[in-house]
Amino acid sequence: MKKIILLIIILCSFISCDISKKENFSLSVNTDLIPENEYVYIEYYPENNFDTKIVLDSIRIKNNKLTFEKPFPYFPISTVIYSKGYSDSKKYYESKRIWIENSKMTFTAKDIDFKSGIVTGSDTHQIYEKLKREDYKSEEELIIENPTNIISAYYLNEYKYSYGKAKTLKLYNQLSDNVKKSKDGILIDKYIQINKSPIVGDKYIDFEIQNQLGQKVKFSSIKNKMILLEFWASWCGGCRKSNEKLTQVHAKYKSKGFEICAISLDSDKNKWIKAIEIDSIKNWVNLSDLKRNNSEIKMLYGVIGVPDNFLIDQNGEIIARDISSEELDKLLKNKL
């Protein structure tokens, strides 16, 4: 009996020690740059989706101080703290990007610019600050030197399209297993598995996603002599201007066998549908998986930015890439 009691005491001591080691997130802010009683906000973008900002918390500043304690869904995580309002009838906006960890953190901005405020308690944020100071020559160097920190997966995911599949795979293989299992790590692996990046002379790669009505459409089901696979988004100003010109080309050659299949890189369906109506492109084939930068079709075709496009002939061959509406008009005039 004494042995059992002793064992229980030992186990309890281990458990209590383990609990004491667990840290709860807090961010103590100390600044004289924001007026008394003004709200300070902390926000993040889930999976780097800039259409879905989430304001996690907002607290009024008292005596130049406040503390955020509401936990984030995961750690580390890239956030922005900010305040906006009027002081002495002048509009002001203060903001600071901070990499949050599940630990006791501080942010101090007194007698200095808010963006230059000092952050403590986050190793991830210190790596980010080194990048800002150009202690790292590039994001690639940051990734190579910090294979066990999630910030490396964050930047590799952000630059995977620019790096291309081969370089991305090489850098991904250097990451630790835990980092590979992070949200960004999973997206990088998905890109490596999916990406084909076809070039002029290659056959198109088939796919199936939904149109604006929620109906699944297979790209190969579009039977035309010429198809422009156009990548765009409602938030892209250059795309919207391009749409205006492309509608004229489409109207001119549609009866001769030309079609436009527009892949939107939106994540907000309402904004996508509204842009379709405003740009008068309802008679195009409009498709999207509503995943923005994480779109599987973007991954498949290796699209770095928008607008971008692939012109595909009746044999399924890509005959032009990133073609302007003027060049497209000339080419269709000769081909159709």
C-alpha cells in the first residue's frame, strides 16, 4: 500500500512539473503613442488568406498599457497589432507586425516609432526582425538557417511559385518533420505533388472545379477551336482592366470558335460573382475553387501572379503564354 501511495505522489509531482512548464500566451503592450482609452486591436489572416481577416481581440489602452491574453488557434502565428483614430483632430494609424508564440511576450514603443517597437518573448519574431534588418540576404537564406522554425515554412509557402518546383522541393527537404506538418508545410507539400507548370508546346492539363452556380465543370468539356485559360481575381486591378479588353476580343471571335475559361483566384464568392457582373463576363466559362493563393489550379499550372493566361488550340496544345489582348486579337485573326 505504501508503494502505491509513493507511486501516486511521484506521478503527481511529474504532472505538476509538466503543467508548470506550459506557458499561456500573453502580449503586454506599453506605448505612449496611442491616446488614453483608444482601442488597440490584434488580428491575423488564417492560412494567409487576405480576404478573411480575423480580429481576435480589442482592448482599450489605460495608462499607456494593455495586455492581450486571448489564445490563437495555433502558434507561432503572424499577427498585426494596430490602433486607429483621431488625436487632436488629426487622423492617425499605428501598426506593428508581430510573430506570436505561446509564451509571455512584451511589446514596447515609447519615444520611438510604433513600427520600431521592441518585442520580447518570441524567437520566431526575432528571426523575422533579422530578415527586416537584412541580416539575412534573402528569404531563402532565412529558410536554410532556420529549418526547425515554422517561419521557414511560412516564407517557403509564400515564395514557392517564384522558386519553382525543383528549388521548393530542395528547400522543403531541409525542413524538420514538425515544420513540414505545419499548415504552411502541408501546403508546400501539396504544391510539390500537384505542380506541373506546363510551357508553350505542352498539352494542357485537365482539371475539374465549380462555376459560379456551384456546378462542377471539367476543363476538357469545353470544346472550341481556341481557348484562353485566363487567371484573374476581383482584387486585381490589372486583371479588371484586362477583362474589359478581353470582352471585346471574345465578342469578336466567339462565333468563330473562341472561348475564354476564366479561373478566379478569389476566396470570397460574393466578390467574385459581383466582379463577373460588373465586368460583363457572364458569357465566359467562369470557374474557381475559392482558395486564392492556395488554389489547386494555380499550383497545377505554376501561376506566379495575375493576370496570366495560356492559349490552347483545338489539339489541346498550349500555343502562347501570358498573351496580351492586342496580341491575342492578331493571333486569332490569323488562326480562325
